Amino acid sequence: MIVRIQGPCRAMMVSSSFRRLCLSRHQANSDPESKNQTDPGSFDDFVDTLKASTATKHQTFAEMFRHSKFAQLGDFDGRMVTGKIVHRVADDLYIDVGLKFNAVCKAPAQDGDDYTVGSRVLLRLHAYELSERFLGSKKDLTLLEADATLVRLCDSRRGSIKATKQLQKIRLRGAGPLFRFPKQQLAKLQQIQ
Amino acid sequence: MQKLPHYLIRGQLGARLFSTTRLLGAVGKTRIDQQTVKEAPVRSIPGPDLLEKGTVHPEILRKYSSEELQVDDHFKLEPLLDIREMFEARLHYGHKVGTLNDNMKWALYGERLGVCVFDLELTKQYLLRALNFVAHVASRGGIILFVTTNRETMINVEQTATKLGEYAHCRRWQSGTLTNSAELVGTPIRLPDTIIFLSTITSLGDPHPAIKEAAKMAIPTVGVVDSNADPAYLTYLIPANDDTVQSVNYLLRLFNEAIVRGKSLRQKAKNRDF
């Protein structure tokens, strides 16, 4: 969700799989009589080996953490991350960036309605947690939220606000026999929800 | 057979005897991965000197406990705990170092750029112990109370508790709910047998008043302690993230499974007796 795997970690993954592949190929060549060994000649097999190595291998927590996106982020200030809007209260957007806390940002005045719950946004992260040591206190005071600036919308779930409001109206009035609502429209709204 | 002192017998209609599970709940050094040899439990109550020693070394009381308590992971909850899943549920995220409680340093893997990180190997061990305890309580017909003050996870906690047929208290805690229950609720009243704290800190940043009240009433507690929380007075600790919704949901699923297994064991025993 945050950043793609890049740099030394990816190189490490590639090199270990490549080494394994070269070894198996060497074994196949050195023993021409063994026909049960499959020839890993094609590029597709090589790509598959890359994918398989990270998923199936049992990792300790230390290994998981070392190769995590959190560790790769490094210093949080200035990093561009993508997040998903999980809650909206009027203008305030609560965005899940994949860290401990959600970032809270204001929806822009222009096209603010496009920033609906479930949309993906691009943010510039500043802090993992807004905690500061105040004069006289032994421990930091925490605001329980991450600090980020909204950059732009990546992928909007348009029409969701309208659909939510319409569904809320239906629920308030009750789905009794007196209330007539076209079945097709209702199904469509429920699908979007 | 020695007579138990009256203050150890829970006073109510159909008095519940003081169960030895509470004794084993004391902070001990028993390692969950060392499976003990299944010995036949001794059918007598230990003397007061042994009980006193047992508060520090609970292992010596093991042979006096019932059969189900002879094994550490009686409900076989270990396969349910996967470190990869915990990692993806963000259980390892702690607060910043500035908010770190010194009594939580033991649970951390370390600190990276000011952020505390929990050691999930330790979390798994403690979580397994806590889940087994909760399952045992449920299998004995115990009342379990879920407590949290985190606004985002409040509703999930209440729903989980209700579905299980257990209880939840996620609103303002009235001082004296447990210690002064006679006045606030009335008598006779059956208090919860276990309290599970999904978050030990209130929205004001103070430790939850129910922790000390439970300790005063000798009610064992299970608490999810974050890096800024105080682990004092809690019986079973689970050092993990308590602020993220995904983390709490993961823990709730596990508690749900543990309680379901405990209750099904109780049901099987009832059916067998008939």
C-alpha cells in the first residue's frame, strides 16, 4: 500500500533466486543422463521462481520486519504514500496509510465531493504519530493520528456519497409496504454501497 | 481435605468455589512451548504454605489442578496464531519512544526512527497463554467482560461480545462498578470472572479504572498493552498494538474462537453427563 519494493531488497531477492536457477541449470548440464530434471530455460519459469521464493518461505518476525515496507520507508518526513479514505466527517478525511494511525486531512474546496469513503489518495507524509513533549511532563502527549498533506486523488469512488444519503433516507423511512421505491434502483444503490 | 477460608468462597446463590485457575493466572515463568508430561492430578487441596509459594512459582500447584490444566495448550490454539497474519494486522506497531512506558521495554523488538516495534514472537507466546486462559474460563461457565474506550473499535467489541453471549462495557466507567456493586447495582450480584481489555488506556490517557477495581476484587484480567500503557495489575498481558482497527479485529477474532471452543467443550461435557 505504501511504496513498491525497491533498491537492495529487490536485488537481494533476484540474486538468490538467480543463484538457485543457475545451480539447477549447472546440475542439469553436468549430468546429461538425468532426464527427470526439468530444463528451466524459459524466462517465464525464472519469473515464477521470483514470486514463489518470497511467499512460501517461512520467515521469522525479524526477517519480516527487515523486508517490510515500514522499514523501507525510513524517515517519514517527505515520503509520498498512497492511502485509502476510511471515514469522512463533513470536510475531514480519515485516511489509512498502512501505519498505526490514520492521517486526518481536509478535503479541498474544489471537487471535494470526489473524496469519498473508499477512494485512494496520494499523500505527503510528515510524521508517523503526532506526539510532542510538553513542558513539565515526563512523557509525550499523543494526538493518536499521523501527519500528512493531501496531494491529489488517485482513484475516486464517485457517487458513493449520493448513494449513501439515499440509502439512509430509505432506512429512516423504513422499508414498509407504503413506501414505494423502484426495485431496480434500490438494488443498484445497494450494490454501490 | 482442608476447609477453605470463607473469603475465598464467592458468596452468592449457588456459591462458586474459588477455582485454582486464578492461582495459575499469577505472573509466572512457565513457557508455553515446553509441553509438560501428562501426570494424573492429585485429588486434594494444597496447604496454605504451598499456596503462598504458588503465588510466585505457579508450576508447583499444577499437579493439584484438574486434568484440563495439566497441559499448556489444552484448546490447541497454537495453529491459529500465525506471525505473518499478526504482521499484516499491524500488531507490531507501537507508539513513539517519547510515550514509551519503561515497564513495556521487555516486549519491544526495538525502536526504529523513534517508533517502537513489538516482538511478535513474544506477542504470540503471551497471546497463546491469554487465549487458553479465556477458553478455560468459558469452559467453566465463566462470565467474560470486554472493555475498551477506543471509539473506532468500540462497536466491534460490543458486537463480538453480544454474539458470543458475553458482556461488554465500552462507555464511561462508573467508579465503584466492581468494588461498590452492592450499592450501584444491588445484591446478590455475580461479577465477571474475567475482564478482557482491548485497550487499557481511556480516551483521556489514563489507565482504565476497571483494572485496579478488578485487581481489588481478585478478578483475573487479560489486557492488550501498547507501548505507552502500564502493565501493572493485569494478570495476562498481550503486548500488541491496540489503536489500529485491523489489530483489534484480529484479536477479537481470536478471542471469539477461544471462547467458542471453551463453550463447546462445556457443552460436550454436559451432553456426556446426560
